[in-house]
Amino acid sequence: MPSSHSALVCSLTTSAGIKQGISSDFFIFSLIFALVVLRDALGVRRAAGLQAKALNTLGKQAAEKLGLEFVPVQEINGHSMMEVLVGGILGVLIALGYYLFLF
């Protein structure tokens, strides 16, 4: 499944570039916002999910050895590079299609 966050911010950035121009403040702001969201979708959330998975594995093993109750932490799955890329392309195409066919 493509990243909906990537699609949204890429669509916003493309729309700002078309409507306001690429030298506008709004386009620059939306571009920086898009880069932050794309980085978060690709790296930060994925790393947090992998760390949570490792903590759950370690916690289960420790709980079994010590006979304690273990409550696992929530594992958040980030997006793969392909999901972020497809979401971004989809967002750009949606914005372009909107302006080409409706205006």
C-alpha cells in the first residue's frame, strides 16, 4: 500500500508550485514540510518499529526466565522506500491531474 502521508504532502507541494509558483514562500514551506514528513515515514517510524520489536522480544525472554508478567509495547510499522516513492508519485499525479483536467 502506498504511503498516504507521502501522497498528501507531495500533492500539497505540487499544488503550491502550480498555483503560487516555485519561488513563493508557500511552496518553499510546503516543500520543507514534505521532506520532513517523507523522512518520518521512511526512517524514523520504521526505526521506532524495529526498536519496539526488539524490545518486545527481549522483554518476553526476560519475563519467561524471571517468571514475570510482560506487557509488550506497540510496534509501529513505518513504510518501505517503495511505499513512500509510490505515494509521492501518486500525490504528484493527482495534483497534476486535478489542475490539468479541472482548470
